[in-house]
Amino acid sequence: MDRLVNYLVRRITIEGSSMSPTYLEGERVTAIRRWRKVHPGDVVVLRDPRESSRWLLKRCAGASGRLLDLRGDNVAASTDSRHFGQVPGRDISYIVLSPRPSHDQ
């Protein structure tokens, strides 16, 4: 049962600043195995299209057919679809369920 839960649900620790200010380095989010179509605005987890050993956390900025435009919330610090192109929706492994955190500014 634990293996099934670990397959379906992941706790992910944010690394880097590509998703700030929404998510800050060191924060943890909960993601669940993709069970539905990805919609613009969803925060998703996928393997880096250029280096499959790395995982990326990005926001879906838009969809064109079956291809998704993924962007980091911090455009200046994000490697995203502007660098590796749009990705097929099937490449999305998880959708983040954690609500958007609120940070003291």
C-alpha cells in the first residue's frame, strides 16, 4: 500500500527560484499523479525534457492542442518552454495540489 501511495502522491521540496514568489526555495508542496488534463494555471511536475534525471516544477501558461507551454513564475530565473519548447501533455507526471502559499512581503 505504501508503494501505491508513494506512486500517487509526492511531497516535493522547492529548489531554486524559478517559481518565486509563488513558491520559495525550501518550501514543500503536495503533488498527485496526473489524473486529468492539464489546464492553464496548473502547477505541474515533469522530467526535464533535456535531462531526464532532473525534475521541473512549472506553471502551465497555455495549451495548443496536446502541447503545453510551461513557464516559471519568476521569468528571469526560469528555464522553461522558452528554452526547451512546448511539451506534450502526456509528459506531465504530477499536478500540484497544495494551495498557493501566502508569504509576508
